[in-house]
Amino acid sequence: MGKAFKTGFTLIELLVVVAIIGLASAVVFAALNSARSRSADVAIKQALNNAQKQAELYASSNDWSYNNVCVQNQVANGVSGIYPMLLNAAQQFSSIPPNVTGLAWSYTLRPAVCHNGDPAWAAMVALKNPGNSGWCVDSTGFFKETTMALGLNETVCQ
């Protein structure tokens, strides 16, 4: 009679493999979460840069006035305002809708604001990275990441 050999893995070997897979998946998920927040920031910047172009189209159809360019459902001679783009940018950050009443920007309370008037407008939406700044665009062509809040009724980014 020959010797009987056991085949298979021991419990310790299986636990080691499961632990290694667990650690590797944790590293991958952390990297994916970081990439997700960076991609949200890119979407916010792109939406606001598109809003800048849309505001110029709106003004050219509205006797070069930016009045109500931020207001929801605003249309001037068939050209819509920038609220849909502002809403898209805001939804990348949180479920809080954009504030278009002229209140100052706040990272947590009002992460998306838009101020309009004649002859200027400005909009700012919070970014996820680094966590205390926002992307600001205005009617002068300015666009930049900044920690300087868009103040009460301000229509120029700083």
C-alpha cells in the first residue's frame, strides 16, 4: 500500500490569499475614489466654461445685456441663459441647487452661486479637490480655481 497524500490548501494559506486580495482591492478602491472626485472637478470646470460661452450668446441676443442670464428657464430671442449649465456643475458637487439671488458663495451652504446684472455676471461652483476652493467664471472671460469667495452680488471673480 502506498502513502496517501493530501491535496489542496490549508486554511492558513487560504486566509493569506484572501487577506492579500482584500488589501489589493482596498488600494484600488481608494485610487478610484480619488479619480472620481477629480473627474467631478473636470466636469464642473467644463460646465462653467461652457456657461461662459453661452452667456455671450445670450447677451448678443439680448441687446448685450446679461440681465437674468443666471435665472432658470430664461430665454432671450430663442437663446437660453446659463442656468442648465450651472445646475449641471452644481450637481457634480452636491444636491444643493444653484443660488441665483445674489448671496455670497459658501463651500458648504451655497456651493453654486450665480450673480447677474447689467453689464456683468459671475458664477462659482465648489470643487471636490482640495476641498475649500471653487471654480469661478465671469463675463470678463476670467476663469480660475480660487478660494476667494464670490461675495454678495459680485459680478467679477477674484
